[in-house]
Amino acid sequence: MNLARPRLDIMPNTTLHRPAETPSPHAFATGLLLVHLFVLMSRILELVLPVLGVNLRLSLILTLVCLVAAVFTGGLLASIRTPVVVMFSALTAWLMLTVLTSQWQGGSAMMIVNIWFPCYACALLVPSLISNLDQCRKVFSALAFSLVPILLATIVFQDQVQGRDEITFGTLANPNDLAFFLLLLIPFAVFVIKGNSLLNWKTIVCASAIVFGLIKVLRTGSRAGISAIAICFFILFVAATAKAKVKMLGVTALIAVLAFAFLPETLLLRYATIFNGTGDEQGMSDDELSAVASSRIRKMLFEESVRMMVENPVFGVGPGIFTAALAKDQKARGEQETWHEAHNSFTQIGSEAGIPALAIYLALVIYCLRQTTSIYLRTRRDPNQIVISRMAATLAMALVIFVTCGAFGTYSYTFHFPILAGLVQAFVVAVRKEQKTTPAVVPVRLSMLSATTPALTPSVPNYVRNRRLRHGRA
């Protein structure tokens, strides 16, 4: 019996693209990471703590469980060789070294253990447990919906100081920090809206959160927040088409009219000090004088942090010790002790851990911005990569917001940048996997290519969730 297969006429150039992604081998571990990120970014533990009256240490438990999952799934071994994790590991090692030369070794050691190590764990875990673009999309959604608990807290625990909205307790008890938290999450909510239909419940929730969130940002009176909004608007305006620019100008004009109509006069006067400067104080109200005094203090703290960095260029004064070191110097000079942080994330880490730490930190920021903008520029004109382009733009906007607010606030040792940087690294690796996927040549019988045979179409990736986008890509 002849077992040889009969010869078939084939069409040699017929191709069928393999799916760009394979199912994740650790979906449950990724789910744990999503919960962990939602708990961190939404600050939900701070909201339930007064109700429960006991600290569940849920964030620490989730960190440890995710670390175990990263080890057993093999993701940890792969992530430690990525540029972001390598640089964060080098920064962590340097911070630990600077503890030995700190002006207060005990305080620096406590800061490293209690604050920095959990942040480093975030930078390590995100690229370890995110292996494809669909999982990146899920992280984006988790960050977008983290807006909801924060906004609910601004209603339930609303408080005001000098007419500025804040929350009565926790890390959001400062108006500037509240504005920063809200602005950092808004780009992810925009991404969710772009990927769903107009009447989808996710679109409705995220759109409502964006509008309410922007109102809350304006009501915080945060000049760093309004500066971040202005910079993001400028970037979007430059990159937009002519038609989109007209729409943006119209929306901006509407927002300006509503702001003048509904914002308290105290906040409008505070925002006006951005342009008025700190020189002429004649005729200023008490709120304007308060804003001017705040600007002067920030300028003084910036100059002092730069001075400390120059005087201690290698090891700094010690991680987390800027406040105590400055108060010590002021006392020695016979000046009033301020007991303030530097209010600049970059000069703070430079003054506390030296120029090497600042160099690594800036290298991380530059790497993340370059990677995201590069991917965006490569993919923005390709209809088949529209979701990748939007992911890159979302991360780039979040990084711009962090850098802008970080120049006016102290977020050197918070979890925000480690999470963003880890997500950028995971996204970069996932994009490389997606774009390296090559089409597979599939022999097709000529006799099978009849009118009744459906045309071969490339597989649509899982991360394309919108029906219209999926059809357009296919």
C-alpha cells in the first residue's frame, strides 16, 4: 500500500499570521498583581482602616505572595536582567551603601526597610508577572478604576484648608498629593474609554471619573497640578490633527469658563500667583500672600537641597534625612527651623543619596520616556498597531505628569514611579514579542479557494477588546 500523500497544487504565497500572543502561563499570579496594584494606587486600605480599626497589612501580604508567585513562575529570573530592574537594583544597592555614611543611620535604615524596599518590590514584580500586551491592558484598566475609591473618599472624607480640597487623613490629606494621585491615573482612564464603545459601562464610569477628577484637581488649588495639565495639553495639542486641535481649543475654552464660574475666588487668586510671581505683594489678599509665601519656601528648600547635594556629592546626608539635616544646619546658623522636605523629588534624592543616586534615577526616567515615545512614534500611523500606540501614549503622559509634579513635590521614595517604570519595562518586552511574530506560510489547495470558502484573516490579538478595533485590525 502506497502511503505517500498525493501531490497537491498549492498557492505558495498564501500566509496566515500566527496569534501575536500565547496564553499566559501564570494568569492567577497576574491576577494577584492586579489586586496588589489596585490596592496600592486606590489607597483603599487607608479608607477602610478607620472603619475596621485594625491594620490588616494586606499590602505587605500581597507583596510577599506576588514575590513567591514570581519565583515559581520563572518571571522573576527573566525580569532581573531587564534595564529597569537592573537600574532599580543598582539604586537600591547605592541607597543601602549611603546608610553607612548617613547623619542618622537609624532613620535612614528605617526608611530603606519600611518605605524603599516595598517600592523596589513593585519595580521587580510588575515586569515579572506581566508577559504580554493583554496583561498590560488589564493593568491599565486596574489603574484606571483606582480613580473611583479616591474620588469616593473626596466625597465621604472631604475637608478643606484655605479653600483647597483635601481628605481628612492619610496620604491624600495634602491637596498637592491629592491632585498628583488623581492626575497620574487619568491617562489610564482615557485609555479605557478609547478601547470601548460609547455606551459601555467602563466608558461611562471612566468618563465620569475623569470629569469629576479634573474638577477635584482644580479645587485642590495645586499649582503643580495645573502645570501638569498645561504641559500635557501642550503635548497633545502639538501631536493632534488640525480637526482635533479645534476641538481641544473648544473644550479648553469651555473648561476655562466653567472654572471661572464655579471655582472659589481664593483658588483663582492662588492660580494667578503662577504669573504674578513673588515680588509685588501690595494689594494682595491673605490667600495670595499665603500662596506667595509657599512659593518662597519651596524656592528656599530647592536651593538648600542643591547646596547639600554640592556639599555632599557622593553619599549625600542620608536617605530620608534631608528634613533633619536642614533643621540642624538652620539651628547652627541661628535661623528658624523649617522641618520641611525638599519639595522636589530629584534634588531630594540627590541631596540625601548623592549625585550617583540622582544619576541613576534620572537615567530611569529618561529610559522610560525614550522607550514609550519611541514606540508611539513607530506605531501611531499603523492602523494595525493602534492599541500599542495608545498604550505607549498613556504611559508617556503618566510619566510627564510624574516628572512635572515630582519637580514640585517629594515622591522620590513612593511607589508611583517604580510601578510606572516596571509597567514600561513589561510593555516594552511585550511589544517586542508582538512585533517579532512572523507570518507562517500555510499551503492552500487551489481547489479549496472557491467562492464558498471564507477568506483567511490574521488572528486578532487578545489585547484588542473593542469590536470596531478588532474588525479594523482583522
